[in-house]
Amino acid sequence: MKVAVVGAGPAGVRAVEQLVAAGLTPLWLDEAPDGGGRIYQRPPAQLSRDARRLYGFEAKRATALHATLDALKAHADWRPNTLVWHIDPHRRRLEVLSAGTQATLDFDAALLCTGAMDRVVPVPGWTRPGVTTLGAAQIALKTQGCAIGDKVVLLGTGPLLWLLAYQYLKAGARPAAVLDTTAFAHKARHAPGLLAGGAVFWKGLYYMAAVRAAGVPVYEGVRPRAITGAGDQVSGLAFETARGAARTLACDAVALGWGLKPEAQLADLAGVPFRFDADQHNWLPERDIAGRTPVPGIYLAGDGAGIGGADVAERAGARAALALLEDTGRPVPQDTVAALDAALARLAGFRTALERTFPFPADLARAVPDATLVCRCEAITAGDLRAAGGTPATGTARELNRAKAFTRLGMGRCQGRVCGPAGAEILAAALNREVAAIGRLRGQPPVKPVPLAEAAE
Amino acid sequence: MRLKRLRDAGRAPIALTLDGAPVSAQDGDTLLTALLAGGAGHLSPNLFAQEPRAGFCHMGACQDCWVAVDGLGRVRACATPAADGMVVRRL
């Protein structure tokens, strides 16, 4: 049996570990050169790889995952630097691109561990050089030893906002300010639900306390107004405080992000149905707790199957591999299955509490000014989208893919990864509909740009 | 924008060009780091919006950091290791 595992982050590594233990030699594909996913991405060998400094409290976990990853490479058909750009669930084929060479690879079952990326809300000026996602600012620090500027403002909400502030502080790049769109009172109200997270909760509190103790200006319950600047230089961030006062902070870089969204394009192409999850405020591919989807032979794990974080991803990867093995008639250790199911159920409760503590600011997305770009690839503004969508009475484009056809929003190089969530909110508001009724941008092959000659083969 | 280097300063220097101008960088840099820590300010402009861009996600997803490299064609600067002697152009 040929099992394909896409992704070598926490979920992919633990999935391959189970498959190899069962005597299989999985086909293992990852777009990055060295695996690890985003959270445990290692710097190139020329840079220091001191785990304590790179991963902080997660150093032991990161080191353990890297050791397993490196040991497994020889036991799998390991293909780094390989983009999977299409999946055909009926013929059970992957289309892949590696070092400029196109290949078609067959599989009997596929386990997709495709990860996540930042979810963003457009702010006037957000396409200027000097503005990145929170994830980008973290990758620059972790894998390149760089801050994204000299005076960096961190804006958004969620655990990553505070973790990144702490990491910048520790690295000697004291943030100019941290702006959380979630009010302190809201977070405090939801804190009791987070107690189930145990150490994760306490670490989060520690990061917040450390940032404040270091004297980093912290503003909570803010509304960002504009990132100012000229040419390729950011000069400041204008915002409204929780009390409605207009403020401006001088800075030369802004990192922003409001939680994560699954990179679920391959699951989409594989025919997995999606549902709108109100707590995550994301469209998620349908799967059971073990990672089985309604599509035979297709399994999902990790953040690509719904945001859960690295600890969940490791367990979900192992669990999905065991489900795959069980479904193909192989014996699996039932005590391991039971332990994983219990842990995943417990962690799912914590994740729900976390999402409620740091909610996606749909109101901010709905209020993006007409002149602001929403789709950075095709340069489509919020006004373009509103005009195409029509009014609640006319409802010209009552669904996001229809609006895409009218405006080209989401049709560019990134395939709507960046503009999709905000675009849906803007259209929903224009039509006075629930965002879940607006739909989601459907995945299209290739999921990332490939040279025309390769795609034509 | 300018990326600020915080550590690993002792790496071997490498030299690239961007649109013919020299850029000094360090072995182990991605092309994005090499250019944006080296003073390029921005990468290729967005042709629809007519404005400079410099990458947004640094994880190979947003496609906002494309540049052309002799011998490699169009690449994502964030996902391409910088190498000594690279000849880079903005698109």
C-alpha cells in the first residue's frame, strides 16, 4: 500500500512515525527543504540552531520532533523541496513540482498535513513594504535572525501576538508597542475557560506579563485606522483607543494578524466538504476526531484540518495515521488510540475557549474603507467588492465565488489565501447576510503558481 | 523597509546584484533577507496597484516577494536561498 503524507510539520512527522512503525514506507512530501513545519522550522545550517533560544519553552518538544523527523527520512520516500499542487482523489494521483521538474505520483491513501497561515484584516496602508504578518515576523526572527524593522509595532489578536512580542523582546528587538484588538475585560472574562489548557494557559499569561513588565506600551481593545508612510517606508500606525481617542505611534514596521486559517486547498481539491465553524470563524474541512474525511482514502491532520496548534497537531497526525492503518485492515494499538482520542477531546475544549478569548474582529473587516485594497494580488479594493456585490435588494453577487468572477478578488497569485476571510465579511456586510451564507473561495489547481510549461504537461 | 539583523553576524559574506546594483549579504540568508537587510527597500512592485511590495507572509503563500534570478527564473525570494554572485532583477 502506498500512503502519501503531505507536510512534515508536527502532524506529518507523527503520522509518518506511525506508518513506518507499521512497516510501511510512505511517500513523504514537503515544500520546505528541511521539514519541521512553520512552528518548528529550523534556520539554515549557517545560522545558530540553539533550540533553547529559538523555541523557548517548546525547545524540548522541538528537539524531539526534529530528531524523529531526521531519523524517519531514511525510512520514507522523503521528498523535500516538493510542492504538491494538485490532488485527484478518484485516480488517486498527486501532481508535484520539485526543482523545476513536474511529476505525477500515485497513492492508495493520502494524509494531508498542510498547516496554516495568518488570518489578516486589511488596514489602510497594509500593502506597504514594512508591513508583514505576525507569522512572517516570527519566521524572520526564528530562521533568519532578523527583526522586520527597528521600531516594530505588533497588531492583531491571539496567542501569536503575545508570543511574538515576548520573542522579540528576548531577542533584543523590543517592540515599539503591542496593540490587541481584543479588550482586556473580554479576555479576563474568558480566562476561566482557558484553565483547562494547563501549562499552555500559564505560558500565555507569562508572555503577557513579561511584555508589560518590560515596559512595552500595550493597548487593548483598539481599532486600527491606518498604517502611514511613503514609498517603501512605514512611518506610523494610527489607531483608536478603547475609549475612542485617536492616537498615532511612530514605527518603521508593523506585523499584523488575527489568528490562523487552515491551508486546506488540497483537501478542497480532494473533494472534502467544508463547514463554517462559528468558534474558529473559519471554513474547515469535514473530518472526524481521528482525521477521517467523507472521501475514501483521504485523511487530514494538524492545523490544515482546523486550527489546534502544535500539540494537537502531533497527536492528530499520529491518530490519523492509526485510523488509516485500521481502515486498511491493519492491527493498531487500541490503548494508544484511546489515549490520543482522550487528549484530542480535551485539547479541543481548550481551543474553543482560546478562540472565544481572542475572537476574529469581523466588525473591523466589515468596516474596511472603500479605497483600501482587500486583494493584494489583483489590487481589488473593498469598494470594488461592495460595488460588485450590490445591495441587500439587488444582491448582484450573493456568493463569494460569484464576486470573484466579477472583480477578480482572490483570482491572483495567492488564490485568495490572504483576502478570502476579509472579502467574505465585506460582501456579507454589503448584502446584510451571515458570513457563513456568503461561502468561501473554492480551491483551484495549481494551489500555488507553477511555471506554465509544467502545468501544460 | 529594512530588516534588522540581530544575531549570527559572523557568517561568510556574499555579494549579489539587484537591478545591477551591488547588495552585500550573508551566507545562510534567504534572498528576501539578503535584499531587504541589504538596503533594497522593496522587491518587485505590484503592477496592478503600481506600488512597491516586499513580501508579506515569508512562508511561500502570499506570492508577494517574486523576483527574477538569472538561471532560476521567477522565484519567491522568501523561499530561495541567496547565493554568492546571484544576479537578481525586480519584475
